[in-house]
Amino acid sequence: MGPCWPVCGTALLLLLFSLSGPSLVQCQASCGGPGTHGIPGAHGAPGSDGPKGEKGEPGESFFSTQGLKGDPGARGPAGRPGPKGDPGQTGPQGYVGRKGEQGRPFNPSFQRDLFSLKREMGPGLPKNDEPMEFNRPILSDPAPQIVSLTNGSFVCKTPGLYFFSFHVSVKSRVCLKLLKNLEVQLTMCDNWEGFLVTSGSAVLPLQDGDRVSLQTTRYNHIATTSGSSHTFTGFLVQKT
């Protein structure tokens, strides 16, 4: 009897377990505590792409915010002139100007005071600080209005504005002066290695009795050859 008991007890327990198996398992599940987490399984294969979603709303741009307007900068330097442009079209014709005033009738007496003479070569040079002699008319047939000089000086008889000019040939250096009475109005000096011609002109207001002359100084070498030219001319420009 003794050796048979364990075998019979095991058989009895298996029978009871088979008869009440589900209720026993339910009792263990409802009455027992939670078990420990199992070991994670291996990663599954990648799934397929899902359907395309709807278009989202536009986002804000980084540069959409505009700052305040700054102050004007300093003016830069002027640029270089550009190339010359093409000529423009001809403009419309201007208006006709006003008719001028009628001129005064010509008075031949304005031209009666006129001289134009040249100097003939003499035995010596002209004296310094004294009127030069011009004693030969340039015109072959002098007109009635041409006057002569008095001791190398022009003597005014008609008050007005007069024009005077002179041309003198010299060698190396020259210094001439144009005088009104005793006052020097113009001085012309020049120098050159060789022969040269100096000239000058002036407009002077004269009164009755004023004297105009051309004089030399000690700083000149007046040429005395036959081909040299010395002339002195004057005439009335406007009567006063």
C-alpha cells in the first residue's frame, strides 16, 4: 500500500486539474500579481508609404518685415562730364526785332583831321625825348583832309576822340613813348638779336590845341637803312 500512494496521488491531481482547469487558470489570472515585461521582439519590416496629405498654409517669410526709412546720405562728388551729345534739331525762327533808329547823316567834316606819314632816312638818328619827324606822305595823291605835322607833333583843331598808331624798324632794341602834350600815354619797349619792327596804337580824347607826338628814349637803336619803315598815323574817330 505504501509504494502505490505517490502514483495514485499524482493521478488524482491530474484528474482534478483537467476537470477544473479553466476555473483554476481564471483564478490565477484574477487573483495573482502582474508578471515581468518580456524581452522586446525584433524590428518588423518597413511599412508602405501612406497617402499624400493636404497642402498646408503658407508660412511667414523671413524678409517680409520692412524696417523704417533711413536718413538721406551725404551728397557724393560730381561725376566726370559725359560725352558730347549729338547736335539738336534747329529751333523755330525767332521774332523779328524792332526797327532801329535812323542814323545821323554823314558829315564829311569828321574826316578832315587825318594824317598818315612816314619818315625819310636822314643823316642821323632822331633826338631822344623830342618828337620824331615824319615828313613824307604815304599817299601819292594826298586828299584835302590830310594834315601835316608841326615839328613832328599833331596839333588838334577839332575836339573829339582820335586814333593813333605807329610802326618803327629798329636793330636789337627799341623803346618809344606816345605823348599827349607833356604826359606819356603809352610806352613800347622790345629787344631782339637782329632787326625787328615794333608797333603800338591808342585812342585819345583831345581838345583844341592838344599836341600828340612820338618820341624815342636812349634805350633804342633806330634803323637808318633805306629799306627801313617808320610810319605815324592818326585820324578823328568821333567828334565831341
